[in-house]
Amino acid sequence: MLLIALIAGVAAVVLAARWMQHQNKTGGQIAVAQLDIQLGDRIAPEMIKLVEWPSASIPDGAFSDPKLLDGRVAKTNLQRGEPLLESKLAPIGTKGGLSAVVGDGKRAMTVRVNDVIGVAGFALPGNYVDILVNTQEEGAKPSDKDRAISKIVLERILVLAVAQEANRDDTKPKVVNAVTLELTPEQAEKLDLARSVGTLSLVLRNQIDPNPTGTAGATKDTLLGLERAPKPAPAPAPAPVSTKPVARKPVVVEVAVVPPPPRPTDCVEVIRGGTKATECF
């Protein structure tokens, strides 16, 4: 039994080796990263190498010619030995830098932060944040603190870079004085207005949470659980007075006709002492 098991093991090893050799012979070469490539880096020939890859498992978008990768820009971080795919590269002609990783139809905008506004440095590239603004209600004076309101004005905004760092693999918090965000043109307009009318704060959120909040904002009354007296309803506007003559209809007065009382028909002569009178009914 031991001899049979030994023969079977040797046969399995030989068959597996032959199968792997056959796969290598029927495969091809693809380009992989020879060293770590950071987001926004331009790919140079010394950064890539060709390796044998089984033809049955060659990923879509792989490159077999290193010349096609010369000058391309990586839009994600690439680890050593990772295949270079078209989906991980910026379009042809894109220059290196942060502009290469800004999505189609998006814009990059930088806001000034500190250790509190920037969530103690935990708002890192690749994270999503909400933008909170603290300002005064409409019609309130700057010194009227009772009319302050805090409201989330933008949600699920991607952090592209902190200061001059755009590496998304680093998870160590960094306290910086500026954060670059990816926004649509409409969101960029709102953010520019928000930082001019109030104080901004970043609120770190879960990366896989896409649900909007839709809050109404927090005021001093809602914070303390008070109810603000409703504003009086505006008086209705007076109806416009027309200067045109108005044709009036003639007024018809109805007069009720009262019929005369009926005449008496029966009369009786009554004598009271020396007085005589006639009573009619």
C-alpha cells in the first residue's frame, strides 16, 4: 500500500508539472508594475516589465507592448507586480498630477481647514465627507447668536488630496491646513458661497454609505427643544380700486298692499241708564 501511494504521488506531481508547462507555453506576456506606482505618476519604461501569464486568465485591458504604456498616467495606486490595465490609467494625452484623477464632469476645489475642521486629520484621500456650514438665518444680525443655524449643505464628497498628498494607501491621520475635494460644478458653487457666508466643517462618513440625510438644520430652538412662536400671517393686500364708471342696475322697490279691515255686519242698540248707544260686530 505504501508503494502504491508513493507511485500515485509521483504521478500526480509529474502530471501537474506537465500541465503547468503546457499552460505557460499556451500563455502570453503582459506588462506589470516593476515597482510601486503612485496615483498621478507618469509611467516610464523602467517602471514596468513583461511577465508570462496564462492565456486563459489574462485580464481585460492588459498590455503586451510596453511602448503603449510610455507616458500614460496612473489614476490609481499600483502595487509592485500588479498588471497594468486600461481601466487603471488616465486617457491618452493626460498630463500627470492631480488633474489626471479628477472624474469626468467633476472639478477639484480646495478649502482651508485646521485640526478641528479637518476631523483631526482623519479626512484622508479616498474618504468621503459631508460639508457642514454654520451661519445666520435670513434677516438676522451678525451679533444675534440666537438666530444661528447649522446645516449640512453637501453630502458624500470625495477627498482627492490633503495638502499636497494624494496617496490613498496611507491611513495615518495628517493634520493639514488645506483639503482638496472633488465636486460637480453646482456643488463647487454652493461650497464657494457657503464658505463666504459662514464657517465650514468636514464631517467624516462611512465610505459605503450612499444614503442622503436630508436634515432641516439645527437652530438654538431645536437644540434646546423650544418651539418658536409662529410668525403672524401677512395682512391681505387691499383690492385694487377701479376708476372706470360702473353701470348700476335700477333698484326696484316692492310695496306691500295692506287690505282694509272688513266692515261690520251686525249692530245692536244698547241702553245704559239714560245713555243709548249702538254696537256693531
